[in-house]
Amino acid sequence: MTETIDKVGNAAGRRAPGRVVYWRVEGSLLEVGAMRLVGFFTWNAQSFSERWARRLGMAAMALSRPFAYAASRTFATRLLHTLLRGVSQDRLDLLGEEYFQYVLKPHLRREAVEELLAAVRSGEKIVLVSQLLDHVLRPLANHFGISSFVANRMEFRDGYATGRLLSPVVRPRGPLAWIASGSIDGRVAREKLLRRLGWSEPALDRAIQPAARSHAPAGRAVAALGEVPRIERLAVRESLANRHILLIGVTGFIGKVWLVDLLENVPNIRKITLLIRRNRTTSAQRRFEKIIEESPAFDTLQGRHGRQLGAFLKEKVEVVEGDVSQPGLGLDVATQSRLAKSLDLVVNSAGLTDFNPDLREALASNVDPAVHLLGFLRECKHAGLMHLSTCYVVGMRDGRVGEELRDNYNPAQDPNFDAQREIDSLREMIARIERRADSPELDRALRRQALGRGGDPSAVPSAELEGVLKRNRARWARNRLLRVGLRRAQHLGWPNTYTFTKSLGESILSRHGQDLPIAIVRPSIVESSERSPFSGWNEGINTSGPLSYLLGTNFRQLPTNERKCLDVIPVDMVCRGMTLIAAAIIARRNARMYQLATSAINPVNMGRSIELTGLAHRKHYRTQQGLEHWLKVKFETIPVSKQRYERLSIPMQKAVISRINRVAVTLRMKKAPLARQERDLLRAEKLIELYEPFILHNEHVFECENARLLSAALSPEERELFAFDPESIDWWDYWINVHIPALRRWCYPLMEGRPLEARAPRELDWSAQAARAGAGTSSVPPTDPLWRSS
């Protein structure tokens, strides 16, 4: 493109720079009509039935358009666009980009492109003018680096087109316009343009639109209500300066991002101590070193510190070996004493996130840490606690969820429920099941099962038999504890064991920590980063990953409530909220509860999230070759009722395939012909059952006013770095260009059993000598991305 500009730069230089020039697209850059564009939009509707209905409308429009055109070009343009009634703005935006990329761009006239680029290079302020919709003109203008344009615009209500064009309407050029076509210069004088369009001067000024994609934030004011502490001014860097923080859970997704966020944006923090559990073969220090060497989350720190990254981390970060599920956090006495004297804040972001784990694991990860953190906090001289929970501890209920911490909360509203008594009861249940697992009766049953029909102990080596019995006994206990935990959770109104035990942990902190500086932080569904540590960072198989992966296959119908909010929040937005809350706790101006969520201030419902996921997959598959990818472009998941899903989707398909496989067995075939398909359908069915509380039931709306109050107290200088502003998220851009591509890069390979993209580990020198050499160096140019180990 630069060469093209250079070729015609001299000619363009003769033009007067800085003046506004209107450039008509039709007749210069290309010949294009609105009929074909509207046809493209209707041909790519979300569902098959909608596509055919709109195609019939297009056929009727083709017959009536000549008469409408003869009556009035403006009327004909308005009538044509009524076919887009009910199409979402999200779909029109994506299809508009696609139409430009794959239909218009290959047919742009080279000579006209060179003339237009020369005008842009010379400094002329070009305004493109076209009868096409703004969804197509925006990517066209951005392609040429043009900042504004005039195009037709649809009216939208609740994100869907009403079928009405907003005034003024850009009508077609006229019945004989093709005679004048062929000129590479699309410049039109303002007076001539007004005459051709039949507009007034104010109408033209009103019709000019910016080429940059605009996202109008909710802009709702925030006010302190109830007993929330009033904060007129919050200085994050000042509050965290020379402070000592203990971070538990740095091996997790949120923990890594928050550590990077602190190290990048709070340079004067004194020390961050990381509590890491030792693995069987790996020490806590080595686990941290492997994270730094391998995790892409630290790429920005590597770019900032270059060769001195190891020294910088040695100066700012300390690793201690411990376990938050153990008394005293699993620390030795000397370390406990040392930390108790110097810590200003303890942050617990650790926890088991499996929805339905073994009850023993759930209590050890989500309940025991609350007990041990309280004990440790009482030994500290002046430390506060920030404890991460989840918004979904509210359980199976509907409506708006306020930021209040209630002791002995249970969604079933059982007045006799007591959290401590419930925990004791669960421990008794675990003990009974473990005794049952070791009982002679179960041993005999497992032995009979292991020996099979023959039942001859001499046929199996003794050591091998004992190994089988041990594994089966552990599996029996685990499955029993999984089921009893889930049944108890659902009886009390929680959808799964995870949210049940997280809520029990909250109740412990609420009851026994009323006199301590504690803040419980509830994020909603934490997903890909929006901008930090870089745009599109994700890790592991997270909450929405499996479901969005399913929506990218040929799966067609998802049982859901379209109006229900899917409360997703980027991980870096959560981390900015955590930084604000950390500063408030240290200043002793914190509330007891903070929800970090989006549904109350910038909601995205299930219907929209399903369509955005489908559009994101479409954008990816459109770039791929092959029949399989072409078919996936045509197959988009649609939201349906539970009844339709059971009648026409996976349950029905599984039933048919099961019958075929049973018939194959009766015919004594060696192998069921559709065994693999039956297993795939069973896995998909179980996945949807697991996600039903989040996509079909429980219409939650989570308030997030407490964190927004802290954000409002920031100075303008700190707002850019630390503001918690979920209203600023553009869901279309986030879902299509950030989140789904991030899942495709970092999560989907793990689901398919493929390795992530290979990358060389960082070679860091962790020696004390390197630390002394790097002391006092906060940033150096990234001359070498790797630091050679000693």
C-alpha cells in the first residue's frame, strides 16, 4: 500500500491539504448495489428457518423493487431494508466486515484505490459516501485509514433491527448513473452531493459518522448506600507503597494475572510473599520458577525488565512453602512469626474450582482455609484479609443480588441451618463412608467383582489383586462422596458442591471474623483478559471453555433462557477490582463484601452470548479451507427451550443411536457401529446438564456498586490503570476478537488432547549474585528476551 501511495503522491500533493472532500464509493471504487448486500445478510441468518423465510422475502422484493424504484428511489431503499427486521446489530457488524473482506475488497478498482490513497496521503479529509449500510462502510473506511463516512443506518431497539432506516437516507445515484461510471475520481462537491441526495445542509452534517467503532457505555452513576464506608479519595499506589502482601493461589489463573498487575503498576510495593504448596517431587520455589519460565502471563514483565527479570523478581518476590488447608497455613513456626510481624495484607485466591469434586477435596480447599486464615490473621499485628469466593454462592434463586454478607446463608432459606453444624455433619458423613470403604463387607464385594465369574483367587497374582482392590476401594469412596456432596448441596439450594462449600467458607469468615479487617470478593465467571497482561490471555480448561467449544462444532440446539444474563468478566477487570479492594483494606475503609460482575451494569444475555460465540467461530472458520470448515460456517447454535432440546437434539439423537447399537449387539456384530458417536453424545449431554444452572435456570443480576465506589474515588491519573469499569466493555469486540480467539489458542487444544504452541522457556538466573546486580534496577531495555542460567 505504501508503494501505491508513493506512486501517486506527487499528483496528490497538488490538492489543497486539510479540506473536507466527499468521495462517492459507487462509480469510482466499485459498482455495487444495496440489493446484493441485503441478500448477503438474509442468506446468513442464524437459523435455517429464518434463512429460508428471508430468502422468500428477497424473491418478493426482486419482483416489486422495479415498481418501488420507479415511484421513489428513497422509498425503494427503505422498502428493501425492511427485510433486515429482527437481525441483531452484532450479526450485521460481523457480516458487514465479512462482506467487505470477501466480496467488495477483491473487486476494488486499482486505479481508483490509488487515487483515493493519494488524496489521503496529501492530507485531504476524505468523507466516503455510499448507499450501503454503515456496517460495510466502516471496515471499508478503516481499510483506507479514513476517519468518517456517510452511509445508510438501521434503527435498533434492544440490539435488533426494526427494519427502518434512519433519516436521512442515501438513495441510489439514479437510473442512468452507469453511463457516468468509470471515473477513478470519486470526489463530489458538497453542493452537488446535496442536490443528488436531496438533502439539506444540516442533514449532511448529521449523517457523517466516525469510522472508529463506538461503544456507548452504560454511564450509570454510582452512589454509596447503607453502611458502605464513604471514600472521597483513594490513592492506590500511595496505599500500597512499602507494603508486604501474602498471596495464596499464585499458581491459579487469577493469581498469576494479579501478581503481574501488581509488579507492573505498583512499583513501590515492598514485598509480595507467595505461599505455594510443595508437590511430591517439586519444591515450592521450583514450582514458582517453572511458572515464571513457562507462563506467557509474564511476557510483558520480560519485555520490560529483559536480562534483569530474575533479579527484579528476587528483590520483590519471596516464596514460602506451605498449605492453606493446614493449621498455621502449613508454615514452620519461624516463618509464621516473621510474617505475622510484617504482613499488611493476606490475599487468598486459592480454591478447588471443579463443580462436583470429592467432598473431602471440596472441604479441604474451600472450607478449611477459611478456618486456618482466621487463626493466622489473629496472630498478625496489622494484616487484613481479602478472600476470593464466587458470585454463585447465592445458589438457585432469581433476582437482583446485593452486596451483603449473611451469616448461615442458604438458598433454601432453612431457618434451622447452621454453617458450623453443617460442616461437622459433613465431616461425620465422610468418616462413615471411609469406614464403610474399609469394611470387610465391601472388601468381599470388591473382591468378587475383581475376580469375575470364575471367582478363583489363584488365577490372579496376589499383589496384582490387592492393587486392583485398593484402586476400586478408593474409586468407590470417591464416587460415593461425590454423590452425597451434590445431593446435600442441591437439597439446600446450591447447584453443585463447589458453590455449596464456597458459601460455607464465607459463613465461617462472617461469623468468626466480624472484628477483623476482612473483605470477601465474589467474581462472577472469570474469562480472557481484555488488555492485561496482554489482550486475549487465558489458561487451562476454564468455566466457559467446554461449552463454547461445543458451540463451535455441528451442535445446533442449546437449551437456555435467552433473557438470562451470562455474567462474564475479564480476568484483568477482576484484578483491577482486587487492587482497589486491597488498597481499601489497608486503609481500613473497606466494605465486607465486593461483587466483581457485569450483569447489573453492562449485561449480556444468553441469547446474545450464544450468537456472539457463533459469530466468533464463523469468523475463524471463514478463514479456513475445506468442506468441514465450510459446513461449520453454515451451522450455528441457536437457543431453544428444554422441551425442544429433548425432543429434537442430543437426547433424541442418543436414543436413536443407542437402539442401533443394541440391535447390532443382538445381531452378534463384533463391534457396535456407532459406539464412538454414542460416547460423544453422552459426554455432550452431561456437559449441558452440568451447565444448566448457569444457562437455563437462576436469573441472577449481581450488583457491583462497592467496587465502583472505590473506582470513583480514584484520581484521574490512576483511573487509567486501576479503574473498575465493567460498563466500558464492548461485548461484540471482546467476544469476537478477544475471548473466543483466546480460548481457541490457550484452551481448546487441551480439550482435544493437543499440546499448546511450543515456546522456549525463559532462562533466568535466580542466584543471589544476580539479585544484587539487579538491585535498584526497575526497568531496562529488552535487548535479549532470554537470560542465560548460571
